[in-house]
Amino acid sequence: MDGFQARLRAQLTHSLQFRLSFYLAATSLIAALVAGIVSFSAAMAEAHELQDSMLKQIAVLAAMTPGQNVGRVYTDLSTPDADEETRVSVQWLHHSGQPTTSSPSASNLPIPTGMGDGLHTLTVDGEDYRVVIRSTTDGSRVVVAQEAGMRNGIARGSALRTIAPMLLLAPLLVLMVTIMVRRLLSPVTQLSKEVNARSEQALHPVEAKNVPVELRPFLAAINGLLARVKQSMDMQRRFLADAAHELRSPLAALSLQTERLAQAEMSATAQDRLITVRAGIERGRHLLEQLLSLARAQTDAPGQATSSVSVSSLVRLVIEDFISQAEAKGIDLGMTDSDEAVIDTNEMALMTAVKNLVNNAIRYSPKGSQVDVGVHLNAERVCIAVSDHGPGIPAAERARVFEPFYRILGTEESGSGLGLSIVKENAVRLGAEVILTCTDPAHDRGLTVTLSLPCRPLSSQTHVLSL
Ligand SMILES: Nc1ncnc2c1ncn2[C@@H]1O[C@H](COP(=O)(O)OP(=O)(O)OP(=O)(O)O)[C@@H](O)[C@H]1O
Ligand SMILES: [Mg+2]
């Protein structure tokens, strides 16, 4: 019960929809209840009035024949099989006011002598009677009586029949209020769903279509905020790209100087140190290239600069680029049996992503192992899978490796930690998904990275042989 109350309180505090439904339904129910009570009382009063006027009419009729009926009781109130609604007692009283039957029976109501003409409620043996007394022309009196309990029962029945439709409609009213409120607030639900489904890059304004006018100022404020966030992110990206670009020239000059210095006469120690300096410069140059690549991927709008691209040809070009790097490590780099897929996509972004994946596969694979790249096509997607037999990436690290500068400790390879971030950013631009799996799950070895791209299959899609 406490839990229910707490839940109700929480819903009333936090949910506008619940609050609106609750208060509207409660107001409608209270209104229905008040209307019901008023109608019930009015119907009861009306039924009583009708019954009283019927008793009066009977008294009028009975008073027309005073002479022959004096001393008679017309209907026995206690007759059980008489129709309840017509069970009425008519008795004629002497001038003295005493009943005139020769032998008094249970049907004779003892009418107090002082009781005047008109309508009265009389209690006899704990039972209430509605009584009409009327004097006749010869001075005797007619008493018409009816059980009050039965009268009330009839009146209550007719009053209940009056408010029954109202009682039946009350739950329907609550249901309709709930449905109406839900429908009224559906644009808000729709809006939150749309904003929720967006990626962090989708900072375009939320459309005001179908949004009620009351919510438009709020929407305008959200769109203003989105525009400011986008502006600030664009500035940060531009700064990153400009900084990387500006650092390129001094680093190139430094690299040139070290090359010249290497040709000069110097001691073995100086040569050793020069090698370290040149390695550092090389790392710095690689970092700048990766930073520029990331900045490019982040600033290009999704779907920009698309052209018809043969995915298998692109993969073959990347493999050719990396053949010498693979050979240096004794790695067998090649393409598995693949499908020929031609899709409309951003060639530059796709090439950059595949290059980073192949580069990782070679760098993190042990010497003498194998790296395979395959292209597979199905009805809706083209998948490029890069598989290696290196240490793989533990499941717990798979989300984090896409963060910029995140590197897994314990590898001998040096790197900037930007490769997979570049892959992810480009994948967003290509509308692709990046999936990390284990190449050899039985031995928990190797990593397979699959780039799954949407495609519009062309009629010329064919199967090509591996390299
Ligand atoms: N094929 C792979 N096998 C095992 N580990 C991998 C593989 N690819 C990436 N990783 C792990 O993920 C981390 C992040 O990779 P990412 O490509 O982003 O950066 P990086 O290779 O260190 O640097 P960069 O690619 O910018 O030179 C790497 O440090 C590495 O530990
Ligand atoms: Mg990398």
C-alpha cells in the first residue's frame, strides 16, 4: 500500500500526462457524483409526489360513496400476494373517528382522533404508513394508506434507473479522459523519441511539424541550444585541424634538419641519440596525420562527396599499400573470396577507415601470422571484414577503444590511439556500423573488425576471386 502511494505521489509529481489524466478524471467523477446525487434526490422527490397525488385521487374517489361504505375496509395492506405497487388500504371512519368494521382486523390502521385532513406519515408497530385523510359530505372520513417502506422502495428503484446511465458512463468517462490526454501529449512523446534516437553528431534543428503551438517556444529554445552546441563543436574541430596543420611545417623542417644532420660526421653516441630524435619526430608526424584525419572525418557532413565505388577494388588498393609493411613482419596479407559490390559512398572516408583497420591488424598481429580482408554482400549491406590472429581486444575494452587517445596497455606497438576513433567517425559519415568480434573464439585469439555499410545493390554485383 505504501509502495502504491509512493508510486502515485511520484507519478503525480513527475508525470504531466498522469497529472492531467488524474485531475481531469477526478473532476469528471466528482461532477458525475454530484449530478448523480442531485438527480437521485430529485427523482425520489418526484416519485413520492406522484405517489402522494395518487393516494389523494383514490381518497377523492372513495369519498364520493360515503353512505354505502361506512365501516368497510377496502384493501388489506397485509395481503401478501397483492401487487406491491397497488397495495393500498381504504377505510371509512365514523364521525367519531373510530373504524367502522364490526370486527377490527389488522388492516384497520388506528388513526389518532385529532388527526386532521390531508397527508400524514403514521407509524404503527414500527412500520411507517403514508396516509391521506379526507372528510366526506356526510361528515364521515375516508382514510387511504400505503406502506411507506414499499413506497420508498418503488421511488428508490425509479431514482436509480434515472442515474444508472450516469453511473455506467463514469468509468467510460475516465477511460476517455486518459486516452484523450495521451493523444494530446503524443507530439511530446514523439518529439522525445526523435531527439533520443539521434546520434551525438546530429545537431540539426528539431522540426516544429505537428508540435502544438504551446510547445513551440520550448522547441525554439532547444533548437537555439543545439545551434550553439554545434557552433562550439565546429570551432573546436576547426581549432584541432588548424593546430595540426600549423604544426606540420615546423615538424617537416625538423625532419629535414635531422636527415641532414644524419649525413654529418658524429660520434656513435650522437648517432644513437639522433635515431631516438628521428623516431620521436616520426611519431609526432604520425600523430599530426591522424589528428588531421580525425578532424576531416568530424567536419565532413554525412553523405557528402559520394560517388560510385567498387568496394573490392578499394580493398585491393589498400592491401597493395600495406603489402610491404606486412612483408616486413612476415605477415601473409590477402583478400579472401569476396563479392563484387559497387555502392554510392564517400570513397575517401571508406579508404581511410579500411586503411586504419588493416594497419592495426598488421601492427598488432604476431610475426608470420595471417591477415585476411573480405567483402561480402547481402540484400541490404556490404560488409568489409578485416581479420587477424593477434591478441584481440577483450570484450570489456571494445567500447573504449573507439575513444580518442585510448590505448590498451601491454602492447609493444606505439601509436597515437586515434586509429579506431577515425574509423568510427568515418563510419558515422558513411552510415556504417563497426562490429568487433573474435576471429578464433575457441582459443580466444584474434580480432575481426567488420565495417557494415548500407548499399543499393546494382544489377552488375558479381562474385570475384581472391587475390
Ligand atoms: N587488430 C587489433 N588487435 C589487437 N588490438 C588492437 C587491434 N586494433 C586496435 N587494437 C587496440 O586498440 C587500441 C586503439 O587502437 P587505435 O587504432 O585507435 O590506436 P593505435 O593503433 O594505438 O594508434 P593509431 O592507430 O592512431 O596509430 C590500440 O592501442 C590497441 O591496443
Ligand atoms: Mg591504430
